[in-house]
Amino acid sequence: MYRAHGVGQNCNPWGRRRMAVDVLTEIVIERPLEVVAAFSADPDNAPKRYVNIKSVEWKTPRPAGVGSQISFVAEFLGRRMVYTYEMISWLPSERLVMRTKEGPFPMETQYIWEPTPDGSTRMTLRNSGNPSGFSVLVAPFMAMAMRRANRKDLLRLKELLEMG
């Protein structure tokens, strides 16, 4: 199952309108919540489950927790991007929230895991942010590309966990 929000408008501190991107995608994975949450919350697994992420570098010591900083090298829309996320909230097997303030597209990523009645896990992936500069002009296209990438990434995660 997939559900996605698109692009909305809000105001910056100067009263100018800017585009906000908010993409929400869900999937049900036929594995126990603890398995799905542990695998998907581990930054070292990101290159295995994200098509666009090529490598991960820890900026703070392991293990992961609130305050941990992890750099990701990714390719998105034909461009190489390096960005560092900071874990700002983490409730194991419930929710993980990471945020980056770098680049023209500061982003917040949330993972939410919920058990289903049959013992599977509903995972929600939400990416939201307020682009600036040139990114504002391409925000609607970025939202579509992010939605497509998120869908592929969640399907890849489902495949990895259900087959493995």
C-alpha cells in the first residue's frame, strides 16, 4: 500500500511563499516489527535498501542514538550529493527522525513502524523539507522523483527482509 502527499505552500520568516515538499509512503512488510525496525534504523544498511545511497560514513561513534551524525553519499536526479543527517528522535521499534540542514534542500526523514494484526509491519517513510534557491523551482518535480524513489526503496526493503 502506498500513500503520498505532494507539494504544499507555506511562508518563510519574511512572509514570502515557498514550496514545501512532503512525501509520505507506506508499505506492509511480512516480517515482525522488531526485525523491520532494527534493519531499517541501522544506517549501515542504507546502501543495501536505498537505490540512491552509495555509501555511509559515521561522523559520531556508534551505536546509533539521538545526536548521532551520519553522512550519506547519494545519487539523485543524476547528481552526486553528500549530506549529513543527525538523529533527532529515536524510539526503537517505533519511530526514527533524522534531519539535515545542508545544501539547497534541508530535509527531515521519518521512519514509523507499526504492527499489523497478522504480525506483519506497516512501515511509513516520510521525507519533508523546504527547498531554497534553484531547488524551489524544481520542488514539484523533486517531490515526484522522491515519491518514486521512496516506493522503490520500500519495495527493495520488503524484498530484502521477506526473502532473507
